[in-house]
Amino acid sequence: MSSVKETKEITNNISEIILDGDVDFSSSHEIKSAIKKQIQKGRTHIILNFFNVNYVESSGLEIIEKAQEFLNSKNGNIYIVCPENEIKKVFEICGIDEYMNIFNDKQEALEFLK
């Protein structure tokens, strides 16, 4: 089971949510809640850090996709930080890399946001 390990507020409109473990049905509510809290605080650019994630399934991906759709309407985005591993392959196979920004590390994402 995954949990939201930590949430970091980087700037007034950028935050990072660090995930840990599995992103699946049992963790999707907690992830959705963490994203929603950041949106309510006015953060329209949310970095999801997948460095400590072992497994991703469709229900977890659905939460991320819905958050992306909502943030697009607010001129914001979800930014995924993920090393070159099996999780990144899942994003590529599902085509998520075609409409979401995926970075190899947090610094790369922050440089993109400047």
C-alpha cells in the first residue's frame, strides 16, 4: 500500500507530493486527498514524486489523470518525477508521457517550471 509520505510547498503555486509504496485502489483516496488539498491552497503546479513507488495500477493513474484535467482548466499541471524504471515504463505504455510532463528528477522539473 502506498501512502503520501510527505507534501512540500515549494512556492505559492508549486508543491511536491512524495509518494511511497504502491499507487493502487487502496491508496488512491489518500493521493486524491493530498492533491485536492494543494489545489485548495491555490497550488496549480503539482509535482508527484514517484521515486519510492514500487507499483502503479489503473485506479492510481485515473486519479492523476483527473487531477491533470482539472488543473488544465486552471492553467496548471501535474508534473511526474520518476526514475528510469518499471514505473516509468507503465507511464509510457499507457501513453501518459504524451500529455503529461515526466522528469527524471525533481530539479529537472523545477527548471522546467522557471
